[in-house]
Amino acid sequence: MFLLFEEAGKFMAGRVLSEAESSAQVELDSGKRVKVKAANILLKFEKPAPAQLLAAAQAVSQTIELELAWEFAPEEEFGFADLAREYFSDKATLEQQAGTLVRLFEAPHYFRRAGKGRFRKAPADIIAQALAAIEKKKQIALQIEEWVKELSQGACPQPVRDQLYKILFKPDKNAPEYKAVVEASRATHLGPLELLIKAGAIDSPYQFHWRRFLLENFPKGTGFPKLEAPAIRDELPLSNARAFSIDDSATTEIDDALSVEGLGSGTVTVGIHIAAPGLAVMPGSPIDQLGRHRLSTVYMPGYKITMLPDDVVQSYTLAEGRDCPAVSLYVTLDEATLEIKASETRLERVHIGANLRHDQLDAIVTTEWLNNPEFQHAMDPQPLQNKRPKLSFLHRLAQHLKAGREVVRGKPETFNRPDYNFRLVGNDGCEPQGSEEVRISIRQRGAPLDLIVSEAMILANSTWGTWMAELGVPGIYRSQASLLPGVKVRMGTKALPHAGIGVKSYAWSSSPLRRYTDLVNQWQIIACARHGKTAALVAPFKPKDAELFSIISSFDAAYSAYNGYQGAMERFWTLKYVQQNAITEITGALFKENMVRADDLPLILPVAGASGFPRGARVRVRLGDIDEVTLDISGTVVERLDAPEAADAQAYDEAGDAGDDEDDTAAGPIAIAVDLSDSDATPVPSDNPAS
């Protein structure tokens, strides 16, 4: 005797070896023996053989019209054999009964399962909906098939083009557009990106990078809700200082300014004045929520996405000609020795006499101009002449502070490579299209104005960081345990040393309009200024506050993404510059195996033909093709430009400072270490925000 039974949603048949009241031992055609519960047994038969019955049942099932079977089915629950006798005849054969079972089982939209071999007919409206869904699925399958054909032939259907960025970066794996790309990729043996490039899906490489970044980081767009900047209600005293800021011309979020009082008296007071949105914007307010969501301004050549709305920024920015609220650090020094005698933090208003601009003044404010009062430039602006003594003192102080930090670091800071400025001609701060003419200029790291600002900000950030720690007020700190290669800069809530800068603590506090961590630290500093030794009791964030750790985690992730995008866009525009200027060859130095850094461009690329050359070898490279989507470019070494012994010496010099330079570990074409920071950022390579 044989049995037809159901096991795990499948129909099987086999020979009965033994049978009890609740189960049976059955041998399948494969020889496998299984125990079958009595409830799972659907049919008992003597012939045909199990395999023949299953084959015949499949054939019979395809002859059954579901609509007609549904009409014959009773309204109440029924068994498959009952319906077989209604559909075929009252003497339905074993094959017809088994065929009915298979057909009912595979048509749940017509017949709902009510138990082993038992069914109930579905309502007519449910059947209509199910049939519509089945037809829709069929049409989608046909559409996917058509799209696969088009993609394989090098054409991109418009629906796939419309979903391009989601398909590549945030796919809905059930979407037909995604399925079409996957199937076409398999059929053509091409990666999805390569497939879509060949199909012409990417009209603008720039828009490809831009829209990918927005999808991943600003899925709801970059606009701001309408918000009004709250007024600062404190009665702030007006400082006697007359301050000036130093930024690039494109900077609208002017966070910091400097003042110098007492020159010639033997005791000089240097003021470091930071814009004070923290006096008006409160934790948990709508503007705070905006800042906490974005966490930083995003920079890229020719454009930026600000952390806060422009109307809010303009309410607190240190604009020329205004008495601006500020958190000020006053440092009193011996004019001759530059020894720091005292420091004091004040909440006040400061008159901003001028907004100086790096790009307009770097060529004028040189070391010679600062050190020699008799030296004149033909284009010396008179307002700058009035600030010459103050700038000269600040530069001398900056050099002194830098030298002191280098003693702590254990070795001098080196600026072997320049920074690069990108300008898109005619862009005027509007969103770039990707076809603009790009101009790249060099801004030497450690230039006088840059050094003045960076050292002042390091002084403020380290002084405030230490002060908060002394008062038991937690803050957000950056630290680095040592200068050994691979030791990264980390963020945390403890005031730990920063070996790369050479200070015992370092808390970003000088850019509250551009970095959310700085705004958080400003709230804590304001509490310290108002309450002194009891500040820890009233500061917005208390020791071991979970919110601080959450902010650090979010900031790290966002800042890394923003830096990565800035790096990619600087590489994009560098490749555009190469194209626009028909550059076919570059000179550079081998800085790791088969990787060359260009001398006069912010470009790192893999090269062929450098096998056996030491690090530091100077080479001339012929450039290959450029891919603006993948940002790839490669080259071939055509000539070695230096003597082997000179290269070995250069390699030794670079290796000696490798621990400071994350850039040297760049692994690919868009992994260039990029400094997203602004004028107050540390020039020390090991604290490059890209790290």
C-alpha cells in the first residue's frame, strides 16, 4: 500500500512499511524512510506507483479551470476529494483527486487552506484583488524583462534613470528598477555602475556626486525652515577693545576676531573674541535642533551648506562696524618676553573694526612686511598700515607660541606641502553645475596671517579646555596620545593631552557658527564665566552626560562624511583643471609604492613604471584617461628626475614626519586627506579634521 501525504508544504508519496493509529512508517522512492503523522496522510492507494501518481496529478491539475472549480465549490469548508467529485464526476479517479489537491493548494487566491486537505473558497472581491495583483506582477515582470534588454543594449530607460541614485546607494531591492539593473548586470557581466555609465544614465558626473551626497546626508534637501534668531537678552558691557577678524573673502560665518591693547607699555593684552550664539540659542531650541541635525557646515569648492540658516548666522557673526556679542578670552603678556601673566574670560560686546581677508592680504602681509617697519608694498592699503604694529606683535606671539608647542611635541611642525584654493569662475556662491572653469592657487601653510589666527585659536581652545576641566565642567575634547604612526586624533569628554598640537588639553570652541561641538563647548564656557566654581552644577551638560557621548558619535560620523565629500569634490575639480588646461604630464614624488603626489596640484595617483624606486623619488609622469564618475586617473613614469642618493635622503626626511601626516596613508584616488576646516583650524597635520 502507498500513501500520499503533505510534509512541510510539499506533497510526497511512498510505500507503507508499517502503520499505527497515529502515524505510519513510509519509504520514499529515494530509499529514505520517514515517519508520517496520521493527520498528514491525504490518500491511501494500491496503484499506480507513487512517482506515477504525482506526475499524473501534476498533469491533471493543469486542466482544472480555477474559475469553474470555484463555482462548483460549496460555501462551507470542504475536502479536495469532495470537490474532485463535483468537478469531474462522482467517480473521480485517484489521479483526478490528487490533481485537484495540487490545483487547490497552488491557488490560495481562490481557495484558502483550512487544514490538511481541507479548503474554503475565497470571497469574490478578494479573488478580484488577488487576480489584479497577479496581473500587475506579471506586467512588472514583463517590464523588468524589457528594461533588462534595453540596459544590456546600452540604453537606459527613463524610470531607471529617475531612480539612479537610490538604485546605486540606497536601493529598494523590491523595486522593479533595481531588479532590472541587477538582472542586466548579471546578463552583461558588468558591475551596476559600469553598466549604467555605458547605458548613458549619468548625464553629469558632478550631479552624480552631488546628488549621491544629498541622498546619503540630506535626503530631505538642504533648505531651512523659517526660523527667527533669538535675541541675546543679557546686558553685556561694551569692551574697550577694537577687534578685527581674518578670514577668506567667501567666509560669511565670521566666528573669531582678535584685538591687541597696550603696545609699548610693557604689558600687552591680546583679546580672542568668539561669536556668541550660545548666549541666545538654548539647548533644545529649534535652532539648536537644526545645528544638532547638521553638526557642521559642509565645504566644497565654490559652494557650502551651512550648519545654520544665513539669517541666524548674520545675527551673531562678527561683522565689520558692529558691536557684536562675544565670548572673549583676554590674555595678558609681558611685551618683551611674551610670558603669559594671566587670562580672563568675559561675556561682552566687542566692536569689530575690520574684516580682513586672507586672499586679499596674504601677498602683502609677509614676514618682511611684519618685521621691517620701513618695508612698503606698492599696494599697501592704509587701514592695514594702521594695524601693522598689532599684526607684527601677533605674528611674534604666534611664532613664540608655536615654538613652545614644538618643545612639548618633541619635534618641530613641518609644512612641506601647500594648501590649495579652488575658485570656480563666475560661480558667485551658487550651486555649481560641474562645467565651470576652475582655477587652483597655492596658499602656503604657515603663512603669517594663517599662523596668527591658528595660534590664537589653539591658545583659546587649549586655555578654555583646561579651564573647564579645572572647574569640573565637562566638554568635548580632541586628544592624541602620541605622535607614533597610526595613533589617531580622538574625540571624548576628558581633558587629555593632544600630542600632535603639543597642548595638555584641546577643546574646539572657536567656531560655534560652523561646528556644533564648538557651540556645545561655548554653552559650557558661558556657564564657567557666569558661575565660576559652581559652574558644574548649572552647566547644560553634566559630568558623564550621555548626551555628550551621543553628540560626539553623531559629529564624528557626519564630519567624516562631509570631509569625504569635500575631498571627492576637490579631486573632481582638480581633474577638471587637468582637462581644461590640457595637462598631459606632471612632475611629482613617489610617496608610497606606485603612488605619486603631484608637485603643483592637489593630486595623488597610481603610476606604472615606478617599480624599484624608493620613497621620495622625483619623477615625470604621463597622465592617462580621466573618469569623472569614479574620480580615477592613472599615469606612467616616463623619466626619473633625481639622483638615487637624493631620493633616499628625501625619503628619510618624509618618513621622519610620517606620524604627523595622515595624507601619506591615502589608499585610493579619493582618499586624499582633506582639511575641511576654516581659518581657525589647527595647521598641525595630525589634527587634520580628515583624520
